[in-house]
Amino acid sequence: MKGWKRGDKRKIGRKRFLAGAMCVCMTLCAGCQAAGTQDGGFVRRRESGVVISVLAGQSTSDAGVEDMINETAAEKFPELQIEWECVDWGDKFASQMQGRIASGEIPDLIVGKAQDVVPYAKSGALEPLSIEGIETVEDTALESVSLDGKVYGVPYNAWYQGVLYHKEIFEAYGLKAPETREELEEIVSVLEKNGEIPFASHFQETWNVGNMTMQFMIGDIFGKEDDWGERFRRGETGFSGNDRMRDCFEQNRYILEHSFSDAMMIDQYESDKRFVEGEAAMYLTGAWSLQALEQYGWDGEYGIFPYPNQTGDAALIRETNMTFMIGKNSPYQEEVGRILEELLKNEKLMREILDFTQTDSVVCGIEASGKNDVADDAAYYEARNRIIDATVGNGQLVWSFQNQIAENTRRWLNGEMELEEVFREADNDRNNS
């Protein structure tokens, strides 16, 4: 064994956090009057110039990207004013979009995830795109934002989801990335015998519970049955009485039982902090955590592996994150189109965003300036055809439905519900899935 000691935690460097739920109103073009908000909606005042309204559903790592886009837009399109409303993607984006659609005040530019595109296109909220450079987007990413032969979104970056782990801790105890549940359980046993906490986790936020559960379901259900969601809506299958589904949910409890004693009460930032300091060896999360981990100043090495499924053939999950859409009937489709074209062809801006968010590009020929900590492991799984797209699951069940299940899952983990109650409510709500 190498000399890993829990006291050997790296000192924390600069502590700078970017809140995923932060709300920003940015303006460009001096002399233009900024729009306010009323009852959660846009109050659009266009006394001078062209005002582009943006609703951005941001993940944790995205807050701050709007500043980079603004800086470029100010240089390239000084005649435009861009007004941003940034909301947390997991908690508020869907409800904000539903409100905009209902009121007929659809923003000119919408920033969400690839999984948002097809549902909003089907609802008639988006304009099909015809912009230069769209052909440079990877085929798999472009397919996820297409409907009936038309493209409705510009995918921009992607990250991986799985289990981050401290390579130094694993090496100290002679451990390697597991392939099976049995191997994972053995790792947990070795760590706990040596006084280590196996998993960093945070169950305070519903979105995280939903994300973890979806990772399990992609590994054991959606990755094997691409029509499960459709059959579920037809009443041909369901959550209740499904042993594989029960196992997926039980994995949440497994992680909780082998995590911090207060994991139900802490948030992502506290969990990130503890993981950076070496208080846990593994962390079921996404590469979005790399940004926060880097800001803490850790100089060790991280790895990533897919959470083992029941059949021992789990794949690393790849999710297309930031995706740009044009709102239906926007009077400024041409202007927004020019912004999107700039995003696709401006390699300097793209690399700046990739480096900042610790993500990979989905535009062919573009790579981040620096390699993130999990790039080598991701390449390992890529080379073995063990990558699966998150839309395999997110395309089957919409996020609002997942989020409601996650709220009930938290109640179950807190002892407030039985798991069968969680399943019955999910089955009863199948029409909203």
C-alpha cells in the first residue's frame, strides 16, 4: 500500500463559486434601456436598437458563460442589445419556458440542453434553423436536436457522467475502477475498513437525486430498451412490480448509506468541497463538478468510470449540455442566427467556454485548450464503444416528470414514503411523462 493518509488533504486554493441558479441581466449597446421583469415575465421595451431577449437554463458550470458571449457580441454586433435571464436549469427552466409559451412571450434566444429541443419543437415553440456552420456539429449531437428532417437547436458542448474518483486513494489501497456491482461493493468494503468514506454525495437538491436515478436507469433499463418510455405511456410497462427499476432506486440508498452522515442535508458545493479535500474516495456526478473542484486548488488526479449496472456492461454517459434555440416567431431571427453562427465559427470563444466549463466540444475539429482530468478515461471508454448518450434516457422521460419522481425519492430516503408509493405515483402520472 502506498502512503495515503486522510490528513494528506490538499490545501484549498482560491474559493470562487458560480451559482447555477444565479440570475443575471446583462445589457450591451450604450444608451439602450434595459428591460425589467414583471410577474416572472419579460417587459420588452425597445426604445432604441434591437433587443434580443434570452432565457438561459444554466447548469452549475455554466454561470458566467453569458459574460463571454456578451463580450464577443459587443465586438461583433455593437448594434444589438442582449438581455439575459439566467435560471437554474433543473429547478426553474421548464416552468419558465411553459410560462413563456402560455403567454406567447417566447424569448428570441433560448439556451437549454439538447434534450429540451425536440419537446419544445413539437410544442411549436421553436423555429427551425438554417445557419452557416451547423454542418460542423457532430452527427450524433445534431440528431438529438432534429425533428422531421429539420434542425431546431445548436448543440455546443458535452460532458461525461459517471463516478469521479481520487486516483491517489485508489492506488493507496490497490484498487482499480470496477466493472461489476460485486467489484464496487468490494471497493466500498476496503475503503470503510480503512476508515475512508466511499462516496461523496448531496441529497439536498432534487435535481441531483433525479440525475443519479437517471444514470442508474440508463445503465439498466433505457440503454437496453429504447422504447420503454413509449410503452410506459401506453400502459404496457411501469415502475411498480419492475425488479430492475427497484434496483435502480435502491442504488440511491446504497450510496446514501456509504456516504457522509449528513448527506441528506448538504448541497453540491459542500459535497464538492469535501470531495476535493479527500473526505470521500468516489463521487457519482458529472464533469460539471470538475469546474468547482479545480477552483478549490486540488492538484491530485481524478478518474471516471461508469457506475456498474446489473449486467456488468455499463457505459460512460455523455450528455450534450449547452444548446441554443430560436424562439418561434421571433422578430429577430436573422440577428439571432448571426449570433449562433458566430458561436460556431469563433474558435477562440469556443475554447474559452470549453476551458471554463470543463467540457468537450461537439463541433468537429475543436478541442479545449487544455485537457480536463477525465479526458483520458473518457477516451478509454470511447475506444471500446462504451459511451452512451444521455438522450437515451432523457428522451424517454421528460425532465419535469423525472423531477417529480426525484422529489418523492427524497421523501422515501427520508422515511416519509414507501418505495412502492413512489412507484404508484409515477405510474399514475404516466400521461405527463
